Amino acid sequence: DRVLVRIKDLTVEKADEEVWVRGRIHTSRAKGKQCFLVLRQQQFNIQALVAVGQHASKQMVKFAANITKESIVDVEGVVRKAYQKVGGCTQQDVELHVQKIYVISSAEPRLPLQLDDAVRPEVEGEEDGRATVNQDTRLDNRVIDLRTSTSQAIFCLQSGICQLFRETLIRKGFVEIQTPKIISAASEGGANVFTVSYFKTSAYLAQSPQLYKQMCICADFEKVFCVGPVFRAEDSNTHRHLTEFVGLDIEMAFNYHYHEVVDEIADTLVQIFKGLQERFQTEIQTVSKQFPCEPFKFLEPTLRLEYREGVAMLREAGVEMGDEEDLSTPNEKLLGRLVKEKYDTDFYILDKYPLAVRPFYTMPDPANPKTSNSYDMFMRGEEILSGAQRIHDPQLLTERAKHHGIDLEKIKAYIDSFRFGAPPHAGGGIGLERVTMLYLGLHNVRQTSMFPRDPKRLTP
């Protein structure tokens, strides 16, 4: 009738209490009439001792020593204060003296990867010749890889990003919406979309919820956001691209200037960063043990530079580029380093992009025909949000689409949505996996995608 106790709650305050615990056998080591087990739950673990005595026979010790790694067990025992700190366990001040042990689910004796190898820092493994686990082996055996303390921490923190995103925007008066992921026409001329069979015709997987966000603004919702999958049929095999990712999307009507929206989005991200610092220090520290990284720095209010200022900084650093040229990935990263050196922030906004490098629906800057009311936001020198004031006038939108050579029939529904009165509005889309990766200073977005999809991976 006892309640199962969480390993993370087994502290010195529970010393001498009898408890029931469920966990996985992380390691076992028999030594004479004793067997030392390490029981694990998510990123927390505790040493458990099975010793011959009043509550355990020799057979029980032998039985415990032969339970295969990763098996799930229920343990009844007494929490005891440890004589010295238990290295290698999160619960270092106590250990569990086992009285009864039950195997709930037995794991096969041969595992495709060892969890200790999977959490070993690569540099450490190289130095002492011990094994580390490569990315493909991790992803091929993702269920086991997700059991590591690092993976557990990554995805707990990612869950926190979604929670803080929702909390912040709801507090700001936004409404969460759900948008279709199967659409009838590919946006922007049909590039980079997945085609799917739809009864007797074809349909497409949505590249973005943008059309539907904007339609909601036209329907007087004023402030909306959504969290959902986004599909990109791009043959990009890079460290930061996926063919399916989770989009955190925002759209908002404004009264006077699109910077009202820019400031609202930036503040939302700042609130997320602050919330992660306050609520997820354990997870941040767990990840940093395997992947050391400087803590993420940001300013409040957020630094906002104009595109021309960013170009000037790059030119000072020896980069040759034109005024209307888009930033390449190396130049993005270099600018991120220059901004960090000058302003001591990992998060900043680049505003007023050249009109020539932005999509057709981007509002031109009324003060300068060569620039636009558009912006990107960066973390550690990599873009995490691309956004803009949208053209809400159907005539101007038609002109810009023609200028870009887009078939007007294919975007008719998009243009028509603005014919019945549309307020000025702006928005943007954030990649959840990319934010998680860059906040934690990781090197590949596949580490922050639970079951990643890229041009070469469709399973598991």
C-alpha cells in the first residue's frame, strides 16, 4: 500500500525512512556478500546496497547482481545517510539499503549502446581512450539514448521553453490557435514543400502557419500564437536544418509602428530566457557536464541593430559584402561574435533588412525603397526567428508577387484574405529545436529534436 517515492526526493531529510522506489538498474557490482546497485530515474540516481543480513540472503544478493542493466525494478528499503559522499550519483548524501527487490521488466543482456559511454564528454573519451557514442548510433537507438541524464535534461528544458512561451503570451493577451498542416496550395511559388496524396488530388504539408495566423488577424483576433509542426522539403544536411521541426509562431496587429511587435516578440524571448535560468538550473548544469558552454547572456531591453550597422561591423572585420547582400551562415556567426565582444550579449535583433533578400509579402520601408520592415533575431550568432511587417494591402501585395515572378493563381487565397479590411500587422516564426540547441550551446539540432527528420533520416 506504500506510495512509490521519487529518487530526486531521497535526501538526508528522509534518512531512516522505509520507502518504495521504482527505477532502472544503471549499474551493478557484486563484492563478497554485498551487491551495489545504482538505480536511475530520468537524470537522478542513487546507490542501493543489497547485503547479506536480516533482510537479504546470499541468494538474494546473487539475484540482484544478475539483474540485467536497464531492467526496471521496484525496491523496498531504508534510506541511510552515507558515511561519505557517493560519487557518480546525484543523491550523494544518502544510499538505499535494500530489503526487497522485484523485477518489473527485464532488459535484454546485450545493449546497443552503454549509457555511461553516451554521457561521456568527447574530449574526456579521447584523452583516456574510453568509448563515446556517435550521433547515428544514438539516433538509431533513440529510445535508449533518450534515457541518458543529458537527453532527459535537454527535453525537460525544451518542455519548459514551450511552457514559458505559452505563459508569457497568454499573460500578454494572446490567443493560442491551431492551424491546418495540410494545405491546398504551396506558398511562394511551390518551392521546398512536401506533396502528399489527398483523395483524387494533391495537397502539401504546410511550410508555415503564416497564412492562417494572418487570416486570424484579419478576423480581429489581434494577437495570436501557435505551437506546431512545420515541414520544409529542403535538401539541407547541416547542423541546424531539419525537414520537420516545431514552430513557435506569433502574429500581432499593431497601432502605430511594427516595432510594437518586434518589442513584444523580443520581450517574450527574454521572459523565456529568464524563466529557464530560474526554473531549470539543474537541467542546464546536467547538460553542461557533457557539453561545457558559457552561460547564455542577454540584455533587457534587447539590443536592436539595423542591418546596415551589422554590415558595417562585418566590413570593419575584413568582410567584403554589398549593401543589399544577404548574410551567409559564416557571416552570421562572425557578426554574432562581434556583437558579443562589443555588447556582451548572445541575443540581439537585426532590423531593416534589404527588401531584395526578403519574401514578396514583406512590407517595404516607406522611408527607403531599398530596405524593408523586416527583422531577424539571433542567439549565439545563429538566426532563430525571421519576421516582418506583412503587406496588408491586396494591391501592393499583388504588385510585389508579380515583381517576384510568382504565379498569382497559386496565391489567390492568400491575397483574397486581405480584401475585406486588414489591420497593419507583423509576426515571425521561431524554431523550438534551434532555440534549445543555442541556449544550451549544443552543436547539432538533432540533439534537441526528439525523433529528428532530415533528408537522410525517416526513422525511428
